[in-house]
Amino acid sequence: IKDAEVILSAGPEGVRIISEDTLKKLEGKTRVLADVNAVPPTGVENLDPNDDMEEFMDGIYGVGSLAIGGLKRKAEKALLERTMKRDKGILDYEAAFEAVKEEIEMPSAKATPTTS
């Protein structure tokens, strides 16, 4: 992961995947880190489950599991509403993607990580 700009931590619940020591080694290259594990200890040390593009280490912005879950719930709701309005109640991948893009207001980025 040392050369990754974006990292998604998705390990078993209650298991720390990325420690603070590892995070310190990532400073400079990694810009965004997301963790889907809300069960303590979270998968990424120092990343709060509620963080939504919050800078939690120098130059590293995090997305916590509860922020990811909130977006997931909005997407699911938009898809369910859209399928209820259709005759067949089925959406293919492209229609589902378009529905989510239309229905979910994407928040303006709190941080705009760029690479050098």
C-alpha cells in the first residue's frame, strides 16, 4: 500500500488493519483512506467512523464506515423508489448508476486532494 493514493480498508470486523505507525509511513503519497469496519477497533487507527473526507493525518483524508453507510442507504433508497415506479421494477447497472447520480446530492468536497 506504500504507493497507493487511495486505500479502502475492508477487513473482518473488530480487526485493526492499518495502524498509526503504518499511517505515518503513508504520509506524502496516500490522499484518501476509507474504512468499512465500524466495530471497535476500527480497521484504520485514528479514523473516526463518522469522518467524511476529514483530514485525520497530515495530508490524508478519511471516510469512515458510518459516512459510507449513510451514502449507501441514500443510494438504496433512491434505487428502491425508482424501481417502484417502473413497470418491471428492475434496473440494469447503467440505469441504477444514473438513478443514484440523479437522486443523491453529492456534497461538495471538503478536501480536494491532488497529486504532485
